[in-house]
Amino acid sequence: MKERFLLAGGIFFVSIFFAPVHAQALFEDTELYRPQSGFREEYRPTVHAHIAPSLPVGYLADIFPFGAGANLAFTLRLPWKFLQFSEYLDWSAGATAGYYFFMSEVDDSSLLLQLIPFTADVRLVFRIPPLAVKNFFPYISTGTGASYTVGSREEHLTGITLTGTSIDYTYLIGGGFSYDIPEIPAMEYVFNLQYLLAAERELGHFLNISLGVAYEL
């Protein structure tokens, strides 16, 4: 099972970074390159797809040294103009759904922890020099929501599997940068470093390092 997860993650990783090449060939003469207007120009609806290696922090790190997952997000630009230099600041808000899994072997048992967070997020992109360099734009983000957590333990000797589930408050904060792809204005690469807290009976802390692409609809 672990090998299948790693293979699927590798295929996804390769596909998202070669997606712009195929998109350029397929959509060069379509609306992807046409000037935007109306709602799309004002709010810039965007979808995001990321893979995300995850590092548990605290007591969970003693059980699960490493994990992996992915997340999908949808965002809308917020056309706020109340701040000085607002033309250099891009606000956006949206929703994110993720999936993370952690596997380990402890005391003749196989442990599996699955975390499925759903959050509402806000992001602020800085486009003011010297923070923004050429096509690189740093940003910070935060969000809150809930996570569905599934923990299971399979005893090797008896073959018995014990499973527990919970729904937990979730908070996240992070930052990173995006790189606008000059050949495809609607696409950008994204790197994100995120701290996620899932409030269980004992707090679960996770450091997620995600790589992916964003596509403006």
C-alpha cells in the first residue's frame, strides 16, 4: 500500500510541473490567451493543485516521522482598495480540501493516520519591490476549519484492526511564493510552507511543504 501511495504521488508531481507545456500547446489559440473581462477580470477565480510532504511535530513525530498528501483549493481575488499601495497588494479568499496520510510500525503493529482538512483561507500577495522580483511574488496565508481524522492500528499477530475517528477544529498559517509562467499568463507555480494544527484530545501539529500549480479560470 505504501508503494502505491508513493507511485501515485510521483505521477502527480511530474504531471503538475509538465502541465504548462501541454496547456501552451493545447490552448494557445483559445480563451486562455484572450483578455479577461467582467467577473473574471475583477475576481480572478483560480484553482490550485498541490502535493504536500508533511512532517508531524511534537509527540506525533515520535510515532510518524514522515507523511505525504495533497490538497485542492479554489480562490477568488478580493478587490480591496482601502490601503495605501493597494495596487501592490493582492488579497484572495477561498476554500481548501486536503488529504494526508502517515504510516508507521510500532510494537508489532501497523499504524495509519489519515487527516482530511477542510478550511476557509485568506491570502495576501505582495507585488511591491523589492519583495517581488521579476515573476516571483511572496505571500502569506491563514485559514480555519475542521479536519476529519481516522486512526487505525493493525495487530500483526492477531490480524485485528482497531479504528477511531474524530472531527477536530483546524487552524493553519503559512507563506510562500508564486512564480508566474511568462508563456502561460493563466498559470503559476506555487511553493508553500504551512503550519497546521488539528485540535484533538492531544493537539496534532503538522508542517506541510507543498508544491503545485495554480490555474486562473
